[in-house]
Amino acid sequence: MRDPTTKTTLSTTAAAKTVFGYMFSPTIMLLLGGFTIASALSKYGIAKAIASTVLSKAGTDPKWVLLANMLVATISSMFISNVAAPVLCFSLIQSILRTLPHRSSFAPCLIMGIALASNVGGMASPISSPQNIITIQNMTPAPSWGSWFAVSIPLCIVIDLIIWAWLMLLWRPQRDTPIIPVIRAAKERITFSQVFICFVTIGTIVLWCIENSFEDKLGDMGVIAILPLIAFFGTGLLNKEDFNNFLWTVIMLAMGGIALGKAVDSSGLLDTIAHHIQDAVAGLSMWTVLLIFSALTLVFATFVSHTVAAVIILPIVQQVGMSFADPHPRILVMGTGLVCSAAMGLPVSGFPNMNASALEDEMGMPYIRTKDFLKTGVPLSILATACIVSIGYGIMSVLGF
């Protein structure tokens, strides 16, 4: 590794300190803050209570039940991550799955809808998926929560509606299951702990949204992420078992990815790769370059998972964006980062797909097979990517990314 100022090669000791310094960055603190909020919302039944209340209003028509479950999955992913959201949603629909006729088309349709909507929810907020953390790390300056929502929420709504329409046309669940059992809303009394958790969560998110207005005092949104840790662990609402249950494999992957990206940049390898790519795309518009990177990322993320794709590709995208005559690396990085979540064509493409493929009926048969992902996930991945490079690109351009 090289010194960022003098460009001289660092000693082994200095390089080790630099690498470890990169690994625990404010971005990782943001991820820890997100996991803390998710843990509190899940442990005290807040996420489940809100989700079951919404789903109880969906009625008995298959199309509205499907849409309601998809929206709950996407919104849950926004706040408790798209790793925990499908687990929550799949637990809520067990009462529906148990009462459906054997081989009902609504069962795989509903499970697929929740899985795909959870993938879409991975775009929704900076803490909704690990790939978003990697995306923020490669954007200078980092986007505020408000600007992220301005891009992601319209995209999530449009893509969810496209997925819903596709699933209804493909599976046609009304034919064999015209009426769906109603999910009962949770009726437990609201406790002070739940109110306190909601207050801290909403307050933290509001501070993240307006972080740019007092950045000179706090320095980074990672500092704000300390608030839920102090509030929940300091008061005993969360304990060491909850801390140990954090997805440390995901955190370590993000830490390693950030350090790897910095090391590749420091060594000059990233610059070399970016220059070769820049030569290949010379004369092309920013939109065309985004389209090329989006297609590459979509294929890569489908086979090797969203987070790994972000770790490998986004530093290159950022460097290529910097090399344009009119540099706009942020629009390329965020667009490509969102495409990572759009890859949902195989059971291994992301956490929601893995959870969906593991669900089995009473006979021990999986509800979802690989061919189901191929006929739904692959075309919908392409349509979702098309939305990102069209609608998303337009919004990001207007916002000045």
C-alpha cells in the first residue's frame, strides 16, 4: 500500500494500521446502528405487530393479499434489513400456507412475491442491505437519507407493482384459490419499552435524513448510529446475546470489502483497471456507461450474491466515473449499487431468495423450485434494472448526483 499523500510505499507496520483503520469506518458504524434498530424492533414484537396489523386489512382477495404482503416485505426491509424482513414475513404467512389446498398456485406465488419484494426493499434505505453500505462507502460526498429516499422510494413502488402484475399474470392464483384466510392482527398491549424503541428509531432516522445540515458538528452519519446502541444496550433493552446475534458474517464481509477496495485503489491497480475500461467506453454517454455496468453487475450479482458483487465492482465504477471529462461518479456508483439488489434470478442471488427456497410444505416438498426463479426472477431482474437505468437515472440527474 502507498501513503495517500506522498504516494510512497508504506512499511508493513504502517500498512497494517492503515488497513485496520479502513475496516472500522463510519460506514460500518452505520451498519451496526441498523442492525441494532432491527434487533430491537424484532425482539419487542414491534415489526411483527405493525406487519400483522397491515396484513389483517388486506381482505381475502388473492391479488390484494399478495400486494399487501409484498409492500410489508419492502417496507420491513427498509428498517430491519432485507435479511430479517423475509424471515418475519414468511412467519406471518404460515397460517395462510397451512390452509391452502394442496398444490395451490397461491402458495409459490405469495412466497415468490415476498422474496422478490424483499430484494427490492434492499434498495430502499442505506441500512436495508449490505450492498448499500458498500455503495455509500464509494460515494463522496455520501448521500443523505433524504436524497437516497428520493431515488429509492419511487423505484421500489414501481418495481413492486411490476412484480405484482407479473406474478398475477404468471401464476393466476384466483383460479384455484379465490378466497384467502385473513391474518389476525396482534392485540398485545403497547408497552413503554415499545414506545421508547419507536421514539429512538424515528429520531435516529430523522437525524440521518437531515444529517447534512449539521455535518460540521457531527462529521458523519456514522456518529448518529451510536445513538441506538447507547439507547438500547445502555438501558438493557438489548443484551450481549442480542449483540452476538448480529450478522457478523455480513459485517466482516463489508469491512473486508471496504479494506480491499482501499488497498486496490492505493496500489494503483484500480486506477489501471479504470483506465482500460475508460478507453473502452471513450465517447459513450454517462447513461450508456451506466447501462453497461448495470448489465455486468446484474449478471455477476445473480451468481455470486449482491454484496460480493458490490464489493468487487463498485470501486471500479467509482474510478471510471471520476475519469470522465465531466465527472459524475456518484450517479454511476448509486445506479450500479441499486442494480445489485435487482439481481433475483436464482435461489443463491440473495438472502430473500435463499429463505424462500428453503420453505417446505407438510410433505417436505419445497414450495419454490429453481425453475420458478428462472421464469419469474430472471425477467423481473431485467425489468427492475430497466427501471433503475431509466427512472432512477432521471431522478438522480435532477438531484445532481
